[in-house]
Amino acid sequence: MPGADAGPEGWTSRDKFAAVLESAAMNEADLAAYCRNRGLFPEQIKAWRGACEQANGWDRTSMAKT
């Protein structure tokens, strides 16, 4: 994953997903430290987590062949 000097703009989708997985079980203090070390804000991780949770929320009926 990118370091703190890359900023969130340098993170790929794979990097963001990895960060969500790594931080999933962290408490607030640990998450804050994790983010500081990587040049992120906890709100970014939370937003990425939300995007991951919605990733498979597409409408299956609209994808069905008619």
C-alpha cells in the first residue's frame, strides 16, 4: 500500500480495499494511529468501507436478459 507521502489520491481500489480489511476490527484509537501512519483520515476509511459494502448492491433484475 502507498505510504503517508502518497496521500489518498495515490491509492488504487485494491489499496483501499486492503485498508478496509486491515482496519475492520480496529478500535477508534487504533484506527486513528493506522490512518496517521498512512496519511489518511478515519472518515476516508469509513467512506471506503461504505463503498465496499455497496459494491454488490446492483440491481440483479436490471442485469437479467430479457
